[in-house]
Amino acid sequence: MVETRFDETIHAPVRLRICGLLRPVDHLDFAVLRDALKVSDATLSKHLKTLATSGYVTSSKVASEGRGDARRITWLTLTRTGRSAFDAHVRALRQIAGSST
């Protein structure tokens, strides 16, 4: 049976959008996600910390081959648990809205 579950952690608007953007990809650069959401670094970091604490998102820092300095790129990934929770939450929202698709 496919789980349907409303998730308070995911439901916050910025976190819902983070999960929605991460769901179809393997990983996304922090800066790309920040720019797509049009939020500050601090705001994105706060929401990512909440998602990471729940086990929904992981991050990894990798040296950038294209840069000449020591800055690293932060890659974000929706975990398997996060994907399942997001999918269950979307199904719950559809159920609330009266949509079966």
C-alpha cells in the first residue's frame, strides 16, 4: 500500500519548495537552490538544517574544479527517507484537495 501522510516538517512553504526542487534530481548546488527559491543563505540554511535533522536532506561539500580558490560547492540531496516523506505528503495534499492524481 502506498503511504499518504501529511508532514508538518515538509509542509512549511520554503521546505515544501526545497523538497519539490530536490525531488526530481540526484543533487543540487546550494547556490542554485537559493537563487531558485529567492531566499537568503541564512534562510535556506535554517530550513535545510530542519530537513537534515529529520533525515530528509543530506549535504556534501566538494572542491570546485572550475575555481582557482579554496571555496567548495555544497551539494544537497533529498534522502530516500525524504523522497518517501515528500511523496506521501504530496499524496496527502492531493487527498485534502479532493484530487486523485
